[in-house]
Amino acid sequence: MKANTYRNKKYNLLGVGTISFGIAVNVIISYVSYKLDLPIFLDTIGTIIVAAMGGLFPGIVTAVVTNLICTVFNDIAAYFGFVNTLVAIYVAWFVRKRSFRKIQNIILFIVVSGIISGGISVLIQWGLFGGPQQDYTLRILSAIGAEDEFYRFFMSLVINICMDIIDKSISIAAALAVIHFIPSKARDIMQEMGWRQRPLSPEEIREMDEHAGKTHHSVKRRMTLMLLAISVALVAIISELGIRLYFDNTKQERMRVATTAADFAASVVNPDMIDSYIEYGKSMSGYKETEEMLRKIRENANGVNYLFVLQYREDGCYTVFDLGDENGNTNPPGSVLQVEASMAPYLSQLLAGEEIEPIETDAINKWALATYSPVRDRFGKTVAYAGAVVSLSYMADYMGNFILRVLLSMSGLFVLILAYGMWYTGAFTTYPINSMALSVEDFIGAGTDQKRLDAAVRKLRALDIHTGDETEKLYKAICDMALNQTEQFRSLRRFSENTVKMQDGLIITMADLVENRDSDTGAHVQKTAAYVKIIVEGLKKKGYYAEKITPKFISDVVRSAPLHDIGKINIPDNVLNKPGKLTPEEYEIIKTHTTAGKEIMEKAISTVEGANYLKEARNMAAYHHERWDGTGYPEGLHGEVIPLSARIMAVADVFDALTSPRVYKPPFTLQESLAMLQDGAGTQFDPKCVEVFMDALPEVKVVLRKYNENVNMEVADE
């Protein structure tokens, strides 16, 4: 745990240092480019370095922080943070999928990144500012005489993409040069920085993603969707609050300006002259001077685009002063105007000379805010109203632009939050859990295979998960459980092997009891067992009787082979060891060793629990003298009705009898013995068993040389 903590601190320090270096490179070069008014910015060199070495999240951090710092000297830098973030994402993806080791890959990266960053930059400029912002672009457009709006946009796109391709060419060259001089050990540590376990190869990640894709709702997908929803909601809430705050503040400011302008206008109008102005208009003394003062008030009141003085009577609304709207439309003094629908609710207050609150209306200059200030005579009677109108329509028009600015400013932060959430989920949850799941599946799939179990445990322990939370505790618990279970399997296997050895020893002992009574057999048990092994493995190799020959069948047959003559224990010595030819009666006694062997094995099977391997011993003991053509004994079985183990033993038993000396005969040569086996194929023996025995002649010779000194091997070697 202490080693992991130390390693994490070392990785974190190196990661922070590398990100800081990348940010510093970006900011310094961007500042120089900005001050020198260069046509390229080169503000992604550090981003490329960090993303190529550390991956997605460090690259995005570098991009976002870079643009935040650049806003100190470049006001519009915040709007282009999304472009820098896209470059970081593209670099991380490119390194993972293609790498920068081939020149064609570098060229592809330059072209694609130039098109992406250049194209998006143009869209941002035209969307926010209505046109290009770089001086060199404006000069080129002017030089080529681009007047048409679409043509200007298209040429701006071409110019920016070309410049960005040059920018990315220089940036990737500088970034790769810096990376080349960074020690390989530091690069390796950067690659491992985001992992909280043994770093996974791209192939392992692909396998893990495929494994996770089999689930209905993977943790990675669920967490990504949740973070995406949270990030979108966060950006939406912040944008909504920003817009609402801006709108309310701007509206209050415009209301204050309009109210001040209306109050000021009311103060400069002579209330005693209102009726005269209505009746005689501009010809009345003092009218023009008052109109000029009202004009100056409007000019100095920022945002007020309509200023007037009206008198409300029962028969209508009379114009006193009207400076005209932004289109130059005016109403001459004395004009009787129809009361607008938006003013109807306030008509009684206006006729009574009361003060009214500012009114939002869509009748005057579209969406507007109008304030009214009473013009009172010396007796306090309201004789007219001075009105000032500020348009709110421009605020609605600006809102779309403002929303776009907010979204662009927040986009980098949005991507950063999403990337951090995805990295954190992957590093601390998704990859550790999926790695454990795959390792546990390997462990389960190993079954009782000790080598595979040991390999699965080594693979599991090699994950080295060190998240420092519940995931790490789960990992350690699984490791301990797997290790303990593997050791238990090992102990059980050793116990089983000892049991098997004991059983085999008992089998050999029982076989020796029989063989010691038979003075003529001479290592018959060992030789027949060896021949049985050769035949059964040959059948398996050729695919014969594939449904029958399983690893367990092979083991049972080979282990049980020594018991095939166990029934001879019931044969009297004078018959068993008779040196001469047996009489028909004696031969019938000898034949009973098959049925006696069957009875002995069946009693053993019923007595020894779990001794299923003895079933094949019973079959061999009972039927190894049956013949393929059905003329054998004790039951006259034929063909494949004879148990396979007995058919195998028949070949092994006869071959050993032929090549071994007996009291009644000398051993036949190998060539003679093999000829007799081949003659008996299809009549006495299963032809497939004879075939695989003949094919394994080199192995047969090894057994003969080991046990049979009297066999004529010279003939056999010819």
C-alpha cells in the first residue's frame, strides 16, 4: 500500500509538471503571436505534447486552462477553447489508433486537424462577430475584392483552413521534437499516469470493451450518460442564470435611463404653454427652443430612441412634442392619436394625472419599455406627460449571440468535466472491475487444471489495482480467495494423486498375486499395460471411437489393465502351471478365469465407493478372450458389442503371449507375431486396434527391448 501511494504521488507530480509545461508553452507562444499579430497562433503545441504523452484527460486540461489564461491578453480566446479541446481529443485518439511514427500518419493528422480547427474557427467568428476577426484575412478579402457575403464566407473558410494547416504543421513538428528529447522512462510514466492498476494494452482495452458491451447497462455507459446529463444540466443552468441576470440588469439600466430622460424632459417643458403648443404648434414662442433641449436630452440618454410629450384628454391623445422614431416618423403638434391597446389599462390614471409605472409594450418600435413622467403646473395639476422609450428588441436579438458566447465559453469546461468523469470512472471503477471480471472468468474457466489455475491467479495478482477505495478492497479479497482456492485445489490434487498411487499399488499388488502363481507369464502385467497404452492413444490420435475415448477412459483402461487376468487366482496350480498341453477339461477350467475375474471385479466395485475405474477392469477381465467374429468366450460376443477396453486388451494380451516364452513353446519372432496379429484382424481382433498397433511399431519395440531378452529383434529390425 505504501509503495502504491509513493508511486501515485510520483505519477501525480510528473503529470502536474507535464501539464504545467504544456500550458506554459501554449500561453507563451500564443502571447508572442498575438503581440506580433502573426497569421498563426501556435497555441496547441503544448496540448499536442501532453495529449500524445498523457492521453485524453491531461490534454483537455491543458487546452482548457490555456484558453482561460489567454483571455487575460486576448478577449476572444475563451470562445475558441472548444477548438483547442477538439485538438486534444483528436491527438489522444490518433496516438491510440495510428501513432505519429509514419510520415503519412503525420500528414493525415495535419490535414484533418487543420480542416477541423480552421473550419470551426470560421464558424465561431461568423456566428459571434458576423465576419472574420484576423487582420490578414480582412486584407486578403479586400485584395481579392470579395464583396458577396457567401463568397466572403467561403474565402474566409479557405484562408483559415490553409493557415491552420500551416499552424498544425509547425505545431506537430515542434511537439514531436520536444517529445523526442523527453526520456523514454518519463514518457512511460506519463502513459501510466492515469491508471490505478497495471496499464492495459489497446488489445486488452478492446477486449474489455467487447466484454462490457455484452451487458445490458454497463457501468461505463451508465456513468457516461449520467455525467453527460449532469454537465448539460450544469451548463444550461449557468447559461440560464447568466442570461437572466444579464437581461434583468440591462432592463433595469434601460428603465433607469428612460425614467431619468422622461423626468428631465418633464422639467424643461413649460406647463403653462402646453395648450398653446397643441393649438399653435411650432409657431408658438419657445416651442423650438424646448424641442431642441428635448433633442439634446435624447441624444445624451444612451438607449433612448423615442422621446415625446403627450396630453391625454377624454376625446384622445394630443401630441405636444414628438422628436420622431428611429425611422424619422413624427407626429406634428396638435395631432390627435389613437390610444394604443397597451395603454388602455392605464387610461384612467393618465386622465386623472396620476403617476404610472414603466410600461412594456410591443406597439411602439416593436418590443419596448416606456416611462412616463407627469408635467405639472404650479398648482400641481398634471397637464401632460413626458415619455421616453427604450427599445428592448435589440436585447432579444443579442440574446442568441449571448447564448452562443456562453455556450462557447462553457464548452471547454463542459468537455473537461465530462472527460474527468469518464477518466475517473474508467480508472477507479470500470477498468478495475472489468479486469477483475475477466480474470475471475479465466479462473473459473480453468476448472481443475492446476497450471491454468496458477496462471489465472498470476494474471489476477498482476492487475495491481490500487484505487485506495472499496474497489481495491474487493480486488484484494478476490485475490486472497483465488489464491486460497488454488492452494486447496493443489492440496486436493496431491491427495488425489496419492490416492491414485495407492490404488495403482493395490492393483499391481493384486496382479502380482496372480502373476506369482503363474510361473510362465514374466512381466506380463507390465507389458500388457504398456501395449494397452500404445493402442488406446493410437486410437485417439486417429480419431477412432472418439465418442468413447475420453481422457478418463484412457486413464481407467491403462490403470486397470494389470487386473485383466485377476480371475486366474481361482485356477488350481496344477492346471495354471501345467507344462504340457491342456486337456479339454483343463482348458474349460482355464476359461473360467474370465467369469471369475468378472465376479471379483464386480464385488470390488460394489465394495469400493467411487471406484468407477474398476468397471473397465471388469470388462477387460471378463471379455478379453472374446473374438471379433463372435467365436470367443465366455459369452460369444462379436464386433463392437465387445467392450472397447476388452478389444484393446485382446490385442495386447495375445501379442505378449506370442513374443514371450512359455513352458510349452519358445517366443515367436517379432515379424511372426505381427503377421499373426494381422491375420487375426477382422476375425479375432478389432481391425482398428491392430492397425494402430502396427503404426506404433517403434514404441512396441521399446517395450520389447525392455522386457523381452529372448525375442528375435534382428528379424524385427529388418
